[in-house]
Amino acid sequence: MQRLYDFIRRHPTSVDSFWAVMLFGLSLLWVSSGYIGNLPALVPGAVVFLLCLVIALRRRAPRQMLALAALLGLFQVAIDIEPNPADWSMLVIIYTVAVRDEPRWVSRLALAGGLLAAPVAALRWSPDGAGTTAASTVFFIAIMTVPFVLAWVLGDSMRTRRAYFAQLEERAARLEREREAQSKVAVAAERARIARELHDVVAHNVSVMVVQADGGAYVIDAAPDQAKQALETISATGRQALAEMRRLLGVLRTGEGPQGGEYVPQPDVEQIEDLVEQVRGAGLTVDFKVEGTPRPLPSGVELTAYRIVQEALTNTRKHGGPDAGASVRLVYFDDGLGLLVEDDGRGAAHELYEDGGADGAGHGLIGMRERVGMVGGTLDAGPRQGGGFRISALLPLKPAH
């Protein structure tokens, strides 16, 4: 049954031609039955053939077939060919024009022709007899007009329904395209975030390794134990950097979550103290304090806090000078976590914290601002009075809506 339905949809003209042949055969029976008056059989036969042709080609050329049907109707009236089975094609072409995506004037012209067909036929072939009255004639016209009106109304309703469903399909397709675009934007944003995080990891760990390597090379002869400790620090820092880089690059490569292995957990607030100790081991004096009552925080807030401290201390080592010192304060509030990182060094150049930072040097501050913005917090970064640099952040416990 489905194959038959698919064939009908693929070959509409063949189906219409089949019904046209059937109607032509039925109409020939009417021609041969002697209801054509004194006319030669060839004339009504040709009219019947052309009316059936209207059905066969109604979908290929609806406007032309409407005009042909109208001309044949007028020709029937002119030479007195009475209504016959082939006139059914007039109803069919009115429906076809109304249902198709034709200009509205074509559809209305077809309706007007259908409304005129019954009165013209009643006047041309009015029944004779004493019992015929004006009321019966009007009733006859009304009854004969109903099929034409129904054909047009059915076609117009079907056209409206098809347009509605087409609009729904177009809207669904547009929404699907918008969802795909939003997904691509989200993927791009996530990869940009991972790239920034990769920058943080590399900048921090490589700077620690460079400082340790320089220090180890300086004391390798005078203090072998310190040189050995520096090498151990370089080894541990390198392993940590490689682990985080594998995790981040794995996500960039696949675009998906962990597969086939476990990634290193994201750093949290508790690891800030380890980070400070690591920086102290690299030669930077850091004063670390925690105020308030520590408590569990959202993972996004903990990661943001860790990365801010990491980037701030990295910037201190880069720009603070050899004798710089830093202080890190974590303050637990009832509704958030406060961070304050200050140093007494030379401070960063103005362009590093103004207008988002300079290329190659200010990406850390850009990452700070975006990370803080993602959790709905606030960030203030800039030079402090008396020299040095100051970074202050407030991270709420609940995300901003």
C-alpha cells in the first residue's frame, strides 16, 4: 500500500491521466446515447475530450486549464451542448486552482466562474412546462451552485493548511539551525576557556621551573642539597604541568569529555596553600592568610579562586622585580569568597591591565576577568598606592541569574 502511495506522489500527472481516461469513457457513453440533439457526434466528442484533458493536465498548467475549461463552458452554451459527465472537470479545475500556490486573483476568478455557471446553465437549459416557477428556478440555481462553492472552499482550506504546515516546518528548521549555531558557539567558547586555562598552566609551571633551574645552577657547586631540591621541584612541577596539559589538550582534540582514562582533578581552594608553598620554594616571599570559617564552595568558584591566585603570583614573578614580595588573603564571607593578592614590586605596565591587556602579556588578566564573570563575581586589578600591584576579587557562592 505504501508503494502505491509513493507512486501516486511521484507521478501525479499519470494518476490524473488515468482518471481523465475513465471520465472520457463515461462521457462517450453519454455522447453515444443520443442526448446531443442534432449536432454531429464529433463536436460533443471533441468537447468531451478537451474537458477530460483539463483533468489530465490540471497540475502541470492550472491557469491554462482553467481558461480552457471556461472557454469550453461558453462553447457548450453557444452551440447548445447540454451538461454532461465531462463537465465534472470544471469542479476539479476550480479545486486545483484554489489548492495550489497560485495568485489570489486566479483563485477568485475560478470562484466567480463557478458562481456564474449554474445561473447560465439554468437560463440556457431551463425546463419547460407549466409547473416551472421562478422559485423552483432559483432553488435549482442554488442547488447547482453548491458543488462549485464547495470545491473552491475545500481547495482554499487545503491550501491554507499546507501553508500553515510549511510555516511550521520552516520554523522548526530555523530553530534547529539556531540550536546548532548556539552549540557551535558554546563549543568555541569552551575551547577558548580551555586555551586560557592552558595558558595559565604553562605560564605558571614553566616560570617555576625556570626559577628553580636558575637557582639550582647557581648553587650546584656550593650547596648540592639545594640544587638537588631544585631539581626535584622542577621534576614535580613538570609532571603536574604535563598532566594538566594532557587533560586540556585531550578535550581540545576530541571535543568531548574524558575517554579511556581519568583526568587530573581541577584544583580547588585547599590547594592554594600548596601553590603558595611552591612559589615560596621558587624564591618569592609570600604571606598567606585565611580569614573566616572555611567551608565547601562551588567547584567553579574554587577553580576560579585558584587560577586568580596562580596568575597573580605568576605576574608578580614576571613584573615585580628580584626583591618583590607578595601577600595572599582569602576571606570567607556569608555569601561569597574574597581574594586579595598584593605585591610590593615594580608593578605591571599600564597597558597590561587597561583595556583588557596587551597581546602576549595581558592574557592573564583577561582570563581573570572572564573567569570571575562566569561565576558572577567582580574583579579589580591595578597598581596600588606606594608601588606594586593589587588584585581584588569577590566571588559569590550562588551564580548570577
